[in-house]
Amino acid sequence: MAKGVQPQEIVNMSAAELAAKLDESYRELFNLRFQRAQNQLTDTNSVTRVRKVIARIKTVQRQRELAAQMTKAE
């Protein structure tokens, strides 16, 4: 689950681990949205928490992509 994922942990993950974590987070977000629609969601902050984890992962992926482009340009 996405609970307890620290930004430093995300930075230290490999590209494959980031992709797997992103996929897992999207699945968790999908399930949380269903729970919220059915009024079964007990922790309402969990949706926001998972969305922030997804944003952090995408940010790290983009930073790495830009760094790779910069090294190619040099």
C-alpha cells in the first residue's frame, strides 16, 4: 500500500520499482474511489495521500528523464 512511503524512498527506487509502485498506487486509488462512492471509505485522507504518492513518483520519473536528456545534449 501507499501508506508510509517517504519521498527519500521513492528517490532511491529503480525505474522498474517506480513503475511497479505507480501501477500499484493507481490500482489503490481506483479501489479507494469505489469505496468512497459506496460510502465504505473509513479514512477519507487516504485518497489524498495516494494521489500525493502518485505525484511524487511522476516527479521523480520526470526528473530522471530530464537528466538523461541533459546528458545526451552534452
